[in-house]
Amino acid sequence: MKTVPAAKFKEQCLSLLDHLDPDGIIVTKHGKPVARVLPIERDSADLIGSLRNQIRILGDLESTNSTWDAGD
């Protein structure tokens, strides 16, 4: 978990929040922890469609490109 002095947190708050890791950050004053900032857990519904127009599918998703014989 990343630690950040309070003065740096104050100066760079928005940037730190934009790049917040899942573990979050600990804000310190005089080297002692005073707060922990954690990202809010997102519902899986928020993820649906979030990568639209960012992923390109190559080939046929429904085919394994191999033949299979069930053995009569």
C-alpha cells in the first residue's frame, strides 16, 4: 500500500484519486498514518459495456477450429 504525506495529498489529490490502486493509499502526517483512502467497489453492472469500442475481436468466438468426433 502506498503512503503519501498529507501535504503531497493536498497538492495532488485529484491526480492521486484518478490513479488510485485497489489497495488504496495511506495519508501520513509527520510520518504517522492518519487516514486511508480506498476506492469504492464497483458493481459488476457498471463494468458491462465499459470496454465498448476498445476491444477488437478477431476470428469466430463460437468455433474451436477443431473437429470433434463423438464416436457413434
